[in-house]
Amino acid sequence: MRKRWIVIYALAIILGCCLPCMAESLREKAPDTPVLSPPLQEEDKEYEDEEPIAIADPLEPFNRAMFTFNDRLYFWVLKPVAQGYKEVVPEPARVGIDRFFNNLSFPVRFVNCLLQANLKGALSELGRFTINTVWGLGGLLDPASNEDINLRPYREDFGRTLSFYGIGHGFFITWPLLGPSSLRDTFGFAGDTFLSPLSYVEPWYAGTLAKGYDKVNAVSLRIGDYESLKEAAIDPYISVRNAYLQYRAKGGGRSGLIAPPAGKDKER
Amino acid sequence: MKRITLIGLLMLLFLFPATTLAATPLETVRANVNKVLEILRDPTRKAQFAKEIKEDKIRPVFKDMFDDVELARRTLGRNWTSLNPSQQEEFVTLFRRVLENAYADKILSYKNEQVVFDRETMIATNRAEVYSRVITSSKEIPVIYRVILKDGTWRVYDVVIENVSLVQNYRSQFNEILAKNKPDNLLEILRNKVKEKKS
């Protein structure tokens, strides 16, 4: 327990150091809003509805270094491990395990639906958790998504709740291991940690191991996604940064190690 | 009798443009996607050159399905006008090559995926969004096609995969590059990108 607090304090100190530069960057660019530009000319008008969402990136050199670190980590460690694991464990089992971990993080989605006054979402999540835990072998199966029941997941998290109350991203951060994030979503991540049952597993490293295993399992289901994103990009760092913003803006769950994870399920 | 056939022929003539106009955005996209899926699933093409043959067969379908000038133009947004006409032309060609290189293998690897079309929404008088889902054995990926009506045909100018718009993603990259470089540098970067894949 103590170790976790140390990590959180360290995080707070790092963020504290970042605040002055954040304040400056906030003045330059309002977060979450399109970059203000000279009045639109006649021809530009049709692009108006799809201006790219912008984010301040005062830490770009650090972020790019971390991006490279994560990239290497993916190709040198995570991908080979996930590939080996994929050879051994058949796909239906991996899909089940993915669902199991997803089911386990129900409190995060449920509480954040409530915090956003989204009663429909909270009830849907509660129903999914009950049905999938009881009749879905503890979440390994997903009977709640059957056509008869048809309860959709609502992938809310604390970062999205902060956004709901009007708090912008602040600025972009790429964390080692955790991947793309923002100041807001980092606080969100810390908040969600308290709601994740895996954080309360004793001894503390058992929970961390379980999280790592969840990660490897999830990656084994989407090998090739990051590769094609990188392949298609002219500047992979900018591409990932933009993909993260677009994904979060439309209500996608928290980012995976490298790129946003696919939902088998989308809300809204 | 002759008169009737003549009238019949005339009616046919009038009928054809009418039917092309009548195709809704969803129908148009679905027809094209199904054509591609048919080529991909063709079991007789498991031969040595299956990949090349399929690529050659799919290319004209995509040419018909996508409005590549509109797509390329939108990735530049308001920067489009900072390119002169010959640069614009080269940009469109290079960008098409980049997309081809990036997505050809991915598309050709599709086997048992199922594509379901859900609905369409008009976003302007001449633009619409077509909602679809790609269903694989382990996941479901939402894909939205943005289409524009030109000369009576709906053509795709943006693809939104899992909430991420392709055009916006490229625009963020091109914006960044053009903020520090001239259009010529951008073309050079794209030329290298295309070459790099070839070798």
C-alpha cells in the first residue's frame, strides 16, 4: 500500500513541475477547442466542421523520446511475448480473458456514468456486470450483448468525467509504458486506479502482474494494428497524438500501451 | 412494333441515369465494399500471384469508390491553396500511393471478416455518412464512410475507423509539416515515403 502512495506522490511532484509551463501553454491554445484561425474564406467553409482537434504539446521533445521508448518496447518485448502467447492460447480463450478483465473494471465505468449523471449508462453497466458475472462465467462470456438482452457497454472513465465538467486536456503527455495521455487523463487514470479491483489485490505486485497479463492478452488480439498505423503515418508521433485526441473526444476508453484499444463495443 | 421497341429503348436510356441517381449513399458504399469482398474471398485465386491479381482487380473498384482528389485535398485543408496546380496534382498521386502501400496488405489479409451496414446520415446537402461495422472473430470495428455527391455518384472522401478520421489524422500531420516547411519539402517527404516502401 505504501509503495502505491509513493508513486502517486512522485506523480504529483512531476505534475507540479509541469504546471507553470502548462499555464503558459493554456494561454496559447485553449484545450479541446479548434485552433482559432483567420476568418474562413468561402472555399474553406466546407472544412469548418472537421477542423482537427488541437492540443498543446510543450513537452514534445520528452514525448517524442517516450514515444520512441514505447515503440522499441512494443517491437522488442511486448510484441514477441504476445506472439508467443498467441501461439499457445487459442483465440476464444483470449477473447474470454479480455472480457473477464473488462468485466472486472466495471466499478470504473459504473461510478463514472453516475458522476456524469448518465443513469441509463449506469443501469446498463450494472445489468451487464450482473448478467455477465452470473451467467457469463464471471465475465468470460458476454451474454448481456446478446440480441435478446442487448445491453451496451458505456466505456466511461474519470478522464471523461473531468471532460464532462468542462476540464480540457491541458497538454499532451506520453508516459513510458502507459502510452499517450494528457494532463487531464493522467489525473483520470490515477482516479480510476482507486476504482479498479486489481489495485486492491494483496500483495501489491500480484495486481500489477495481473494488469501486465491483461495487457499482453489484449495486445495478442490486436497485433498488427499499431504496425499499420505506423506504416501509414508520415509522422507516427503526430499521427498517434491526433488519433488519441480523436478517440477520446468521441468517447473511447483509455489508451492502451501504444494506440487506443479497440472496443468490441462502443457507446453513444 | 418497331415504334414500341424504339420507345422502349428511349425509356431505357432515360432510366439509366435515373437509377444511378437513385442509389443512396449506403447502397453505393455497400455495393463497392461487396465487390471488394467478393474479390478477396474468391477461392480460385489462391495461386502464386494471387496477391498481385487481387490487387489489380481491386484497384479499379477503389478508383470508383473513392474521390481521391477530394480526399487528398481535405487532408491539406486550407493549405491546399498554397500548392500550385502541378504540386497539387503530384500530391494527389503521391498520397494515393501512400495509402495504397499502407493499406494494401491489411485489406488483402481479410478473410472471414463480415461487414454490416447499419445506417446513413446526411451531413450536408451533398454529403453523407454511412455507418458500418467490420466484425472479426474477436472484435467489432465501427467504420464510417463519409461520402460526397459528384456527377450523380456518391464517392468516399474520408473513412472514420474507431472514431478516428483518416483525413483529420493526415491533416494534423501535414499541418505540422507545412508549418515549418514549404510545399516542395512535403512532396519530397511523400516521395521518400513511397520509395521506402518499394525497396
